[in-house]
Amino acid sequence: MLIDTHCHLDFKDFDPDRQEVIDRAREQGIERIVNVGSSLEGTEKSIELSRKHDFIYSSAGIHPHEADRTGSKELELFGGLLGAGKVVAIGEIGLDYFRNLASRDNQEKLFRKMLDLAKEKDLPVIIHNRDAHEDTLHILKDTMGCPVNGVMHCFSGDAAFLERCLDIGMLVSFTCNVTFKKVGRLREAVKLVPIDRLLLETDAPFLAPQAFRGRRNEPAYVRFLAEEIAGIKGIDFEEVARVTTMNAKRFFGI
Ligand code: NI
């Protein structure tokens, strides 16, 4: 049994066959799914999905890409969603200096507001960080203190950054891009993460595993990631499944 701790089944990519994708996940032993909100509307849809399916949980978050168009009205509406049952985390939230779709100033303001909400509601955080290592860690420590009850999603840093994330108590999660060819640094990071600090995610519809590269990803494919991680770490698939599932249940309280 596996848990996909981060996917976006609310995206329109799944409009034609959402139910089949969800059925396939269940048939293939995906025990739980955390569907991740990345906008106000996305969070509403995500909560809706969690209400419809007993094995789907939801996070609530506004992605840094949305920072320029998130005002006080949106934040108020967002705050009203957090009481809904099955909201198990705040995310994905963070900073993106790679695509820079919103100003850095607004990204930081939004990130801090989201972290304050997480503290207030006592929920873990799911962090998106692209090319913003220093600012992300600084803001996290500044608002949350230490340890940080959060996961660094779709880990993409080097060994030194990994160590700093682990040092402040974070979990680290990897996506199916670990299965790609020529991802030496990523495989090295997988080796270095203690298995009790590791989560599995697909980030579907993005980053389908090597066997389906370029196509749409889906929660059932988290199995390919678990197999790859077992190979890299030299442990049994069952052990990867057992421990990462336990980690996810503990982290999200599900
Ligand atoms: Ni995501």
C-alpha cells in the first residue's frame, strides 16, 4: 500500500476521466491520496474531491505564481475554507524565482501569510521552492521557528541544501522525476535522506515516470517512484512502502 502525498486531480487535465484515474489508483493499491490545492479555486475543488472520496484528503494553499492576483478578498475567502473537514495541510506555498510569475515582494508576503495560517490552525506545510533556497529557509525559520513541521516538495536541491532542510526538522518528498535518466544529483539526494524523513508524491499531472515520460502523470504511478527509491537505497520495495506510508500518515494525521 502506498500514499501519493501530492497530486492535483482538480486540474482540468483530469476533466475527461477523473473518476477512472481515481478508480485506477484505488485498484492499484494507493491507500490514500493528498490532493494539493494551489489556488483559491483549486483548493475549493480539492476539498470537494475529498468530500466525494473517502481515501482522498486535501491540502489548502495558494501557489506563489498566484501572488500578484491574491488580495485581501481572496485571502478572506481562502481562510473560510480551512475549517472544512479533511483539510490536512497548508500548501503548496512558497517561492518560485525560476518562473517569476509574480513579484518577489508579493510572493514573500503571501508565503508569510500562509505560514501564519498554518501556525494558527496547527497544520503542517507543503513547500514549493524553485531557485529560492535561501529565502525559503529564512522565512520558514522566521515564521515557524524550529523544528519546521513541513515537507520540501519535489526536492530539487543538492546535498548541502538537503542537510539544511533535514536540520530544521523537515521531511523531504520526491516525485517520479527520480526515474528519469541523468539525474545523478537527485539520486544522490535520495540516498542521503533517512527513510523515516521521506515522502512519495507524483505531483500529477506533471512529471510522469520515465516509462510514460511526456505524458500525463497519475497517482497510480507512484509505484514506479517507490520501486526506483528501493533500487537506489538497496532496500525492499515493501520496506519503502511501509515506512513512507507510515511517515505520511503521521505527518498529515490521516
Ligand atoms: Ni504540485
